[in-house]
Amino acid sequence: MDENTEDKWLTRQDLADRLGLPVKTPAEWASKGTGPRYAKFGRHVRYRLSDVIDWEQQQFTEGKRDSAEV
């Protein structure tokens, strides 16, 4: 049976490594209610890869072009 990689669970360290950030950054996001959706299993925080990918896609912003550049 093939495991869907988007259903893989990531630790907070895995997420930090994926984004190239200190591990404290996702912890701060969680305390502020920002960042990707996560689940708690006892004291353990886990991020579903599909939720992380969705959140990453939402982070892209459309840059405003100066009307003089058009």
C-alpha cells in the first residue's frame, strides 16, 4: 500500500528544517495562532504535511507593480 506523502506527520523540528527557520519560530506561531494548522498528541505537536503545503501556498503574495512600470 502506498503511503500518501501529504498525510505524513512532521515534528516541529521537521517543519523548522523544511522552512530553514529556528525551531522556536513554529512554536511562536502556534502561541500566536498563526502558522500552519497542527495537532497535539499529548504534549507532542505534529503538523500534517498536506496542511503545511496548503499554508505555504497561502504565503505567496502578489507584488504590486508601480503604474509607471507598466
